[in-house]
Amino acid sequence: MAEQRIIIAGFGGQGVLMLGKLLAYAGLKEGKNVTWLPAYGPEMRVGTAYCNVIISDELIGAPIVNEATCVIAMNLPSLDRFESFALPGGWLLVNSSLIPRSPVRTDVHTLSIPVNELAQQQGSPKVANVVMLGAYLALSQAVQRASVVAAIEDVLGPGKRHLLGINLNALEAGMAFVAKVPV
């Protein structure tokens, strides 16, 4: 596996930090080297939040992503801020539910995903981040689906076990969306 360097960004409350944490946990479960570096404004909810995630078979020198193999933008300010960080030939995953424009870059692969609508179809807009995780997983295969499922189970813990079903459905919805579109 080539090193995956991901920037995940959105507003607080969209679960962007959790999305990154799930990817990092899944990588750890597979014995990979990982970093997860969160950043958020003082508001935490509604303010800007983003994280850098690196998943690698090799040692990781620094946790900061300046050149991303994938940028995941959950809202328009995030696309505006991080679009330029994607490597040529890399990916931009765009939440088309909240981002009304196409990316400007023509040297990257772009996939617009209506994650809010797909999450609502699963029963809750709160799983939009897991829909996006499923889409990323289907495109990158950076980690195995089973590792992501185990990470979701661990993060939810016994107190939120009742949310496992909707999260797994959201993961599958994101993966299924990618399977239906030419990439």
C-alpha cells in the first residue's frame, strides 16, 4: 500500500474528527503506522474543524499533511481552504449536499457525493461522516472494511452499541454509491 495522506475538513458537529479517528483506528488494527492530528476552532461546533490522517506501511516522519492523496471536504469553506492541498492525480471527495460548486482543480480526480441525503436515507443526518468514510474506503482501499467495522464498534463502545446498525448501514451506503459511479 502506498502511503495515504488525507485531509478531512468540515464544520464542527459534522463528525470530521471522528471520521479521521476511525480511519486511524482501522489502520492500527492492521498493524500500519498511523497519525491523526485534529484541529478545530474555539467554537468546536459550527466552527471549522479538520484533521490530518496518515496511514502507511513505513515510518511516518511528521503528522502534518501538506500534500494530500485525498482531501475530503464536507462543506464549502473546507473545499475553498483545502482544495489546493490535493496532489495532482489525487482525490477530492466533495459533499455535494452542502457544496454548490465543482472544484476548480482539473489535475485531480473529483467525486461529488450527496452524503447528507444518503445519511438521511439511513435514518439520521448524523451518520453523514460514516457515509463519506464508506466512499473513501471504496475508492482508496487504504484499510479493510472489517478493520473499519471493528473501529466503529470500539469507538461506539457498549454504551452506544444501539447505534452500530445505522453506522454500518451508512458505511455500506457510501461504498455502494462509489460502486455505482464510474471512477
